[in-house]
Amino acid sequence: MMNLTNISTVKSILEKYGFSFSKGLGQNFLINPSVCPRIAEEGNARKGFGIIEIGTGFGTLTAELAKRAEKVVAIEIDSRLIPVLKETLADFDNIKVINQDFMDTDLNKIISEEFKGLKVAVCANLPYYITSPVIMKLLESRADIESITVMVQKEAGQRLCAEVGKRESGAITVAVNYYGTASYLFNVSRGSFMPAPNVDSAVIRIDVNKKYSLEKEAEEFFFKVIKSGFSQRRKTIANSVSSQMNIKKETVYSALKEISMPENSRIEQLDMNKLILFSEILRNSK
Ligand code: SAM
């Protein structure tokens, strides 16, 4: 089995395949030997589980996942990596690599076809340019996924794990809390990657537990309120929601009154229960 965190192994792969890292695809590969086993262990890679990985790179995390889980389906956009992975992952017979943009994949199809009888978890060292779209796709698909364990930029990790109703929260914090519970697991320094990015990173896990479950129409309305509010978070919620959703300010004021919040509240001051109640009152008063 190749040691993919060994610098001379990585250099020989780069040379053999004439590979150059693509900044645009967020290609910073892990070379710190302790990080991938930790992501795999904290990310539910174990017996009874199938794992979806997003972005394989040279397969460093993929191998750690495959050692522990029943099966790994790894989705990689860069076709230059496919021949590399054939060599680096040759010792495993429980890995399927799909050469596709993750944003174009049909998650429910992958899960029903590849992971029969298994629980499913997602693990990835994410390409940072699409952190939010990837997480939103995973959550909004309502696919049967137990957990999402991902390496993200440190600030993104803090936002994902923030408490709703606190300054650090954002629209994505609300989405994460709507579908599950996020935990900040550990920091990873920039020196753990090749090439080293100019930001630090963190690994977080979202345990998907669908705590809140609104009807489809109510849910769509809720996320419209959230998007309007957070797209202009410095404005009062009455200003942002009334201008973007075409709702009278008086209607917003009376909804705020019903949830015992002042008229000049900003969206970041409302906790999860208040946000849901506020959205339902607005929806029913339209
Ligand atoms: N897992 C490897 C590791 O930890 O060393 C590589 C992680 S690297 C940060 C991100 C990987 O995601 C790269 O291999 C990149 O080519 C791939 N990638 C970027 N955009 C992607 C997309 N839209 N769909 C699938 N893979 C993507």
C-alpha cells in the first residue's frame, strides 16, 4: 500500500503523471499523516457504513475511508486524477471512483444503487470554492445520510457551527441547524497540505437528524425569509424582508411582536424557534 502522505511518494507521482495542482479546483492535498485517519474515524467510516467522498486528490483520505468502511464511492471532477487513482488505490476492491462534478451527481441514485443495506455518511476534504453549495446540496437533497464530516476553511467551520441567534451565524448556519446538529471537531494548520493554502482549516461534522420538519411550502417560504434576511443582515429584518419578499412592513412588525422581538430586530438576533415561528406567522398572514 502506498504511503500517500510521504513527500517523496507524492513528488514521484507528480513527476510520473506530469501532474500540476489546479488552484481553481481547490487542489490542496493532505500530507499530514494524522489528519485523514482522524477524519475517517470521526466521520463514521466503519463496518455497516458506506461512504461518499467528494474530491479524491491522490486518494489519501479515500484509502483511510476504505480501510474502515464497507464501501467508498468517491467523486472527483478532475479526469487527470483517474489514472493516478488506479495506481494509488490498486490495493482496494471496495472503492468506486466516479469522474464527475459533484454538483451534477444524483445523490439519491448513488445511495440506492451503491449502498444497499448500508448506512451512509459523507467525508471530504472539500474544495473550498464550493463549500456552501456542496453542503446545501447534501442537506437539501434529503438523501438518507447519517453525517457529513468535512474539512473546510476555519472561518467557514466557525460559521457552520455557530449558534443561530448569535452574530457569527449566517444563512448556512440556519440551514445546518434546520437539518441537523453541527460540531466543530479540530483545527488543521496550513502546513498539513501540499501546496500549503494561505488559510487555516477545520474539520466539522453535521449529524443529520431532521429536528425541524416543515411542510414543503412552509419550508420553501422559511428559506426565502432566511435568504432575504441574511442577504442584507445589517438592515433590520422588517426592511430586508418587506423589500425583498414584497410584504408590508406592518405585517412584519406584527409578526415580530408575536414572537416578542422589537421592531428594529436584525435576523441574526432570532434563534431557531423564533425564526420558524416568525416565518409561519408571515406566511399565514399573506
Ligand atoms: N481528498 C484529497 C486530499 O485530502 O488530499 C483532495 C482534497 S482537495 C482539497 C479537493 C479535491 O476536490 C481535488 O481533488 C479537486 O480536484 C476536487 N474537486 C474540485 N471541485 C470538485 C467538484 N465540483 N466535484 C468533485 N470534485 C471536485
